[in-house]
Amino acid sequence: MRQRLDAAAACPCGAGCYADCCGRFIEQGALPQTAQELMRSRYSAYVLQDEVYVRTSWYPRTLPEGRLTATEPGMKWLGLAVKHHVENGDAATVEFVARYKIGGRAHRLHEVSRFVREEGRWYYLDGSFPGEEK
């Protein structure tokens, strides 16, 4: 079920007030101008369990089947840290660490996300997980 935030609330991504940060993309339909803005807004959409935003911001050719925002019972997102952001024309990468807790135990999601821009709009393409065995 999609959660709602008051416009003056702190943004889940940690970069300001929701209305001025990710809320302008998720709630108002503005388009992120950078891959980092898209990545931050996607994190916020995951926190809010906004399936529609997560799906529409995913590149159609790599969009997986099934629900994307499902979480473990009792899961709580704790924060986001952007480590690195590189844009090269219509391609970009954003490395980040998202922290969350399940059943009182802390976890980290460390991802290097790839993004592509088509017709002026950024999309999430795919991601890799540094340190995972191949």
C-alpha cells in the first residue's frame, strides 16, 4: 500500500524537504534533470512503496515482471548515501548505499546503478552490487 508524506516532511532520500526534493517528481510529475535526482526519487518511492513511480522510472526493456516495491514484514528504510555520480551524455552511473532494518537487524544495499536518458527523460537501466561473488 502506497504511503503518503506531508509536503513539509523530510524527504526519505535525506536531501531536503519532501515537496522541494523527491516530492516534485513523485507527486507533481516533474522530470528529474539528472540521474542522481532520479536515483534519489526512486529510493524515496521504494520507501513510500510507490509501485507506479518505480515502474515508470525503469527503462522499459529491462523492467522485470512482478511487484517491485514489496518489502519484508517489518522492514524499515533507514537512509541513503550517494557515493559517486558520473554522467556522460545520455548515460550515467550512481553508486549508493541504502540502509534498512528487518527484525531489529541492520542491512545495507550497495549498488552501482546505470541510467540512460531518452528524449530528455532519465530511466533506471540496471545495477550491479560491488563485492558480490560472480
